[in-house]
Amino acid sequence: MLVSGAGTNLQALLHACTDPAYGARVVAVGADRDGIEALARAERAGVPTFVQRVTGHRTRQEWDAALTASCRQHDPDLVVLAGFMKLAGSAFLDAFGGRCVNTHPALSPSFPGMAGPAEALAYGVKVTGATLFLVDEGVDTGPIVAQTTVPVEDDDDVATLHERIKVAERAMLVATVGRMAREGFTITDRKVRFGT
Ligand code: GAR
């Protein structure tokens, strides 16, 4: 898993993986920054961690190659981005394209980018949610694996709305990653289906 922040999605997956019937385990957690709660959560769970900072490399491409190499060392079947606040580069996509998912706190294709909850609130939508998608070269544009919805309440601010989204998002992530691991999946003309 790749993370940048609080790691509540990571925590939900770590918890799910304690049940052998879940069918997956987190082999490593990587981040683009130190000192985040997500890394502390991984360490408390005994999961190996690594950090690759963009500023620790001469170019973005070198960072992308280093991140890719760090992920490869753990030989993941699936890479899960949860609150990872960087765009994957071409080396990463060459290695993990088609088997890397990201969770976005909006209903794609609406409100891509870093401010999904704020933009949904500002637009005045009545329903928003979260989207799990396969990472491609765009910003939150890849084939959709799952979506979940929540209402927008009249008195919401960005924090209350994002928190409601995150509760639904964690359940979606756990349910969907489990199915991907247990059942496999196919991607045909952007349509993602479980099973092989
Ligand atoms: C999640 O809501 C995730 O969708 C969002 O950051 C939050 C991370 O929460 N990701 C993005 O906005 C990516 N552009 P967490 O660290 O508690 O799992």
C-alpha cells in the first residue's frame, strides 16, 4: 500500500487482513513522506515500511524509478494507493499498471484531483461519495472498480463531508480489495468485472 497521511483506509485493510478468510495481506506500506500516522499504523501492525521522498531524488523520474523499485522488492500482486498524494509516473505504471488501484473521495468522473470533497460541496451536489479505480496516466481517470455514495447535508463543511465519505470509502475499499484478491478481475473497454 502507498500512503501519505492519516492511514485510516490502511488501518481498515490491516484489520480485514487479520481474518484468514479475507484472502489478502498487506506485504508492505510505502510513503512519500516521514512522520505520518499511516507509517506508525503499519509499524504497529508489524508490516515493513519504506519512504521515498520526491526531494530525495534529482528528478521526478528518478523518484518514480526508486518508488517502483521499493514496491517491487515486496513483490505485491496488487498495489493499493490510499491517500497517496502523488501521481504515479511511467516506470511505476509499466511495473504495476492494471494491478494498482487508488481511492478517490468523489464520484468519478466528477471532481478529480486533490480537493474532491471541497469541490463537491462548492458545486452544491446533493450526493457524493468515493471511487476505487485502476490507476492510469491521468488524474483519477482510470477504469472504475467500485463506487459508494453518501448524502451531502445542508450544514456540511469540508471536514464533516469528507469524514462521512471516508466511512463509506473504507467499507468500499475493504470489500472491493477482498473481492479482487479472492476472485480476480478483468478489464475490458474500461469495464472492470470480478472473476477471471
Ligand atoms: C481518503 O479520503 C482518500 O480518498 C483521499 O485521502 C484520504 C486519505 O485518508 N485521497 C485523495 O484525496 C487522493 N487525491 P486516510 O489517510 O485516512 O486513509
